[in-house]
Amino acid sequence: MRSIRTRVVAGAAALVTAAVVGVASGGVASAAPAGPARLVSETAGPGQRVDITVYSPSMDRTIPLQVLRPRDTSAPAPTLYLLNGAGGGEDSATWSAQTDVAAFFAGKQVNVVTPVEGAFSYYTDWAKPDPGLAKKTHSNGRNMWTTFLTKELPPVIDKAFRTTGTNALAGISMAGTSVLDMAIESPRLYQSIGAYSGCAMTSDPVGQNFVSLVVGLGNGDAENMWGPYGGPQWRQHDPYLNAAKLPRVPMYISSSTGLSGSYDTLANWRLHGNQATLANQQVVGGVIEAATDYCTHRLAERTTALGMNNIRYNFRPTGTHSWGYWQDDLHISWPMIAKSLGL
């Protein structure tokens, strides 16, 4: 345990920093009159993408999102909420930039909704506004992401895009933790869950150090998020401790050992042939993934002890904390998600 903790704290900053470099212009707070959550703007993007902004009363600002629409928009379709990692979609480390998500969903009868804000926030409701995070992400510092994603946003999406009202949720890395927490808080909202390379243990010392590291990269104070370290809110938002409260819906939860695998070579187009980037992915990405692998194995032990047979765990023998593996996770988990959505 101590060696894992030391390696995470010493090594994780470089990879997470690399993943979130470039956060500068995303998530700019927009002046919007108070009122209920509502669609503020809608702009056609490339292909089947629609770029929208939605006003959040709880955060008192408009939130930008991308929506991949089905090719046939004449018939209602279910919705997959697909979350980015630590950069919150405000940088280049996104589903749209790093994976084949647009092509993969082009022929599928589903709406795919992805926020492009929320960096370093853990997509949770914060106890207090955070001035450091506000400055870093150019927001007003109010973070009520669980309220927005589970209560305010779905009715807006359902109305704007005439959905079936059936939802699924998936996320990577930071959001791989968040989706489990949101499933616990809103157990009837999602018909399936995908958690890729997240750490479910947020209240033990290793988990707290890692959460603090990620939030700190955004100049935020994690105690503004869940209160004093070791306090009740940290335990409340720990999916490992609260595993018995996970809804009994189909889930896919994955992690790798951190050892170099098929995407940890210069043949990976995301690395642009850069040896230094590859070395960073192998070393620091390996350290982070090894830590998430530890968390995920412990969660598997706990859910097995609870008799929960609704979860498919995918423990890869090789692989780092990087996008090639998460694209694979999306492809592998999609049949489960699709079935849960009635597709």
C-alpha cells in the first residue's frame, strides 16, 4: 500500500498535467438570467454533432456540451452521457479528439451527450465555491455538477431532442470515479454504467491524495469539494465504501496493470511519433493505471462479497492510463449499454 501511494503521489502529476495542458478558453461563464435549466443555444457542428449550451441554475452559468445525434432524428432515441477525464473536455484530451467516437456512433440510434466543461471538478457537488478553480477554468467557481448532470440536464436533453427518456452513463479516469458516485446518488436515472480506469476508493489515504492532486492541478482546494480530509463527505462519495448502494443495473468496470501494452508504442497515432510522449505514457501513465487497478480489484472483491453479479470487470494484463484502451472499453461495453437502452 505504501509503495503504491508513494508512486502515485510522486508520478501522477506529470501525466495528469500533460492531459490537462491547454485549459484556457473552455468553460467561460456566460451572462444568463436566472431561471430554470434550459437550452440556451444550439449550433450545428461537424457531421452529426450539435454544439449546445444549457443554463444551470445551481451553477448560475451556461454549460457547453456536445451532442452526437443519430442519423435518423425523426424517431426518439435514448441517451448516453459520456464524460471526459480530468481536463473536463476543455483541452485536447477528449473523446472527440482522441477516439473514433463520432464514427462509432454515426449509425447507432442514440444521442451521446458530453459536457465540455468541468475540469478538475470530479463532476460532483462542491461544498463551497473555489476561487482557485474558478481562475484556472474561467468559471464562477460554483461546481454543482451532480445536480446539473442528474437533475437539471436530462429534462432539457429529453425535451430538446425528443428522447425516449432512457439513459446510460460512462466516463474515464476522474469521471470513471464520478459515474459510480452519480449512480449511487441517482440509482433510477441510468440503465447501465461504464467506468473506465477510475478509482472507486476516494476516502482512504491513497484515494484522498490522488483526488487532492487532480483538484490541485486546477488550483483548487479539495476541502472546498468534500470538506475536511477524512470527514463524512469523503466517505459519502466513496463508491467502494458505498458499494452496497450501487444500483443493480448492468455495469462495465475496467483497469489495466500499468505495464506497457499494444497502445504504448510509437505506432499509436495519438503519440505523433514523439518518443518523449511515449515515455511519459509508459512511465507516468503506468503508475496511474497501476493505482486505478489496485482500486478496481478492491472494488471487485467488495461487490463479489456483496453478491453483485451485475458487474463485468475487465482486468487487462497490460495497458497504461491512456486513450487507446478507453476507446476499446467503449467498444467492448457498448453492446451491454445498447441492450440496457433498448437498442
